[in-house]
Amino acid sequence: MKKRRLDLLLVSLTGLTVLSVLGSSIGTLAWYAYATRATVSYQGTAVRKTELLQIGLEWDAVKYPVGGETATEFKTDYLGEGYFETTGKYTYAFMAPGAGFSSAAINQYLLLHGMATNKLPPLTTWGDFTTGDSGFSLFESPTYSHAYVRTPASAKSWVKLPLAFHIHNGEDTQITNRVKNMDIWVTDAHAEAAGSSNVEEAIRVHFDRLDTDHPNETTGVYPSAQKFLLNPSRKDVNTHTTYVGGVLDLDDDGFYDYDVRTNDEIYYGDPVDAARLTPVDFTAETADIDEPDDINGTGDTRLTTFRAKHQIGVSGFTGYKDKTNASLDVRKKVVEDGFKNIQPTMNVETGEWQGGKPAAHISDNDAAIGRCDIDIYLEGWDHAIVDQILAVEGGARFNLGLQFEINQVKE
């Protein structure tokens, strides 16, 4: 058996046409510097596929009944030869096998279902989180005026795609010939930016593979089978750590922010951690007034959101080591999967993919359906999210694509 490339999920932003690169459709994303922690404007998201894979999106049939005006208009305008299908408690809007959702279709879907349609602001998981944890939640990034406020992110702050899959045996699209009991893996990702900025490194993708073999007997809800948080820019590592706490220059004056009431530098993130640090009173002797302090370890040479100077006369920090245990870093952290951690390996004897972290699994029951909820967001604590880059370069475009593969269907 050979592997077969089945599908590409892509985020497409700005009015540029969708490109075709090496047989894969890739969209573009535009960034604009509106204010501190600039938001990202975009046109939409598109999903492409090949002849064996049928792709759909979960549809809110309570709010928009099938046969009603909204559902009928959506089918007419966007589904083409596709259709609505109800499986158990769920209803889906499926494209025809071999067809893909356009950016316009995804935009309209997100608008109808109350999710992000034109802006992606930087968000964060706030506290400690390790890929696979069940308590995945997103919060707004801190601001200078709301340094200690933990505000849950609104549904319109990120892209959520509740994807559904069928696999058909060749070109035979009859329900009785749907393939059962197969895994679908993400085996490649493309994230590339225009210009010299690296803003694409802030993209994160959270996967929640649902167990379509074992719906709840009472509610019919599919339970979660596996979750993982992917940093698609980290190709050659198993895991990557993003620290979600520390001092920042959010007012863009070249100095780390401080509370004017106390003259203490502001520790953004969980303030409990700041109590474990050893404060320093910055004077002309303790702070180099001519050089920024790269306390956040950016490796940058410029003044940025994460790299600034310490204000003389302020009490602050020169590092993040625990004052009682210098081997500990007090900052909260998010541990993400790098690409190596989720990819399957090839069994040399059978020629099949195995292991890794499948993004979806086609059930072994009559429904023969796979489900995966995907959340796409921007990690505000990634060092790529700095206002200076966006302001100087006037915005940056980048492509993001996720490639799905399965083992080839046996004939």
C-alpha cells in the first residue's frame, strides 16, 4: 500500500488569488499594524481536496434548518453538487466528492456560525499548557491598560473549523462504498512570509480529533479522542516551548512598561509568578541606559515589544530565575508539538503509515465518518508578534497550508 495525498487545508487572506504550488493550493494572509499588538485582517479560509476525499463542515441545523431559507441559499451559492447530511445528532454541509470549499464559502460559514470573519488578533493560552491537555482555552493578549486582566477570547478572535470527512473507494461515491476504519494524518505544513518579517511563526493550530466510533449513548455527542497543539513553523523538532509571561514594551516607548503608581516594572502574565523573582532597583550603575536588555531571549538587535531598555528609577527584573531555586524559570509556558511529534512513520514491510498523531479517524460503523475540530489562532507571546515589524514593513503576507494523507485505499 502506498500513501496518497488527500487534502490541503489552507488559510487565505487578502484579495489575492489562490496560488497553486507543487500541486497544493496555498492562500495568503495579510497583516496590518492598527495599534499595539496589531490585529490581522483577512479575507477568508479555503479547503481543497482530491477525488477520494469528501469534506464537510458541521452545520447548525437548529439555527438554520435544512430546507430553510439560509441553508438553501448556502447550498445554492456554495455547495454546488454537494448536500446536507445528518448523521446521528450532527448535520453537515458536504461538498461533492472531489470538490473543495472556496474562501467565500468558508467566510459565509464562519459569519453564520459567529466565528472570526475578518480579523485575527493575537491571543494566548495564558497559563501553563502542554500539547494534549484537555483544558485548551484562549484569552486575549495583555495590554498596557489591562495588564492583569484575564479576558476570555471571543469566538470571533480565531478561526474554528469543525471538519468532517468521508473517504470513497475510487470514484464510486455511493454511501455503501464509503471506506471505513482509516486514519488521516497531517504530514506537511507550509508557512512562509513575504518580506523580511517572520510573522508566520506565531500561527498555532489546535486539533481535536473526535471519536466517531463511540458517540455518547444518551446525547449522541462524539467525545474527544486526542488533542494536540501544533506549531507548524517548527518542522524539525518534537516539541517547542513558548513562554507566556514576562516584561514587555507594549506602549512602544523603548522601555519596559512599569506601573507609574509604584514605579515597578509590569510582569505581564500570571502575576503570582512575579513574587518569585528578585527585583532590582535600576540606577545608572545597574542599568545600561544605552543598551536594551534582551531579557526575553529574542536574539533581536532592535527595540521591539520583547526587547527594550529598563527605565532608570524603576524597580524591575534582569532575569526570570526563581529567587529560591536558580534552576527554575518562573514564567508559565506552553509546550507545543513540533512537526516531528505528530507525523506517522512508514512501516518498511507494509509500506503503510503508522503511529504519530492522526488528525482524524474514519469510523468503523455505518456512518464511515471522521471528525476533527481545528482552531487556528495567533500566539501573542511569540516573539514574531512585534509592532515594529508590522509598522516598518507595512504588513506582511504569508501562506499557511496543512497537508493531509492516508494510506492508499486497497482495491
